[in-house]
Amino acid sequence: MKKEELNKWRESTADEINAKISETENQLYKLKHQLHTGQLKNFSVIKKKRREISILKTLIGEKNARSTEKGGSKKSGKD
């Protein structure tokens, strides 16, 4: 994933990122099927798709962390 595309995904909503994750997971499933049937010639595509999914899931985690920092209540530790 290039930096321009990564920056685009950073600006998008969590729903859009989740939609892209499910689409990419579907593509990965099809690629693995092609691998097992002997139709896939370029094996590196599987690694790229797995990496893309992990990057998108990391972006979701970052968005969740930012939203809890802004709107969440922090416990002071004093009761």
C-alpha cells in the first residue's frame, strides 16, 4: 500500500475501512482457492493482501484509540 493510499484511508471512516477489509478478505479467500487448485502463478499477491488487511486493521485500532482519548473518561486512580 502506497503512502498516498494509506493517507486516504486514514481520512476515511471506520465503516469504509471495514468494508475494504471485508472486500480484501474475500479477494484473499479467492486467491487461496486459486493457489490450491493450481491456477495462481504469482504467489506474492497473497502476502500483499494479508499485509493490506493488517494495515487496515491497524488503522481501525488507531481510530478507536483516538476516539477513546478524546471522548473517554480517564480514571485518575483516586477513589
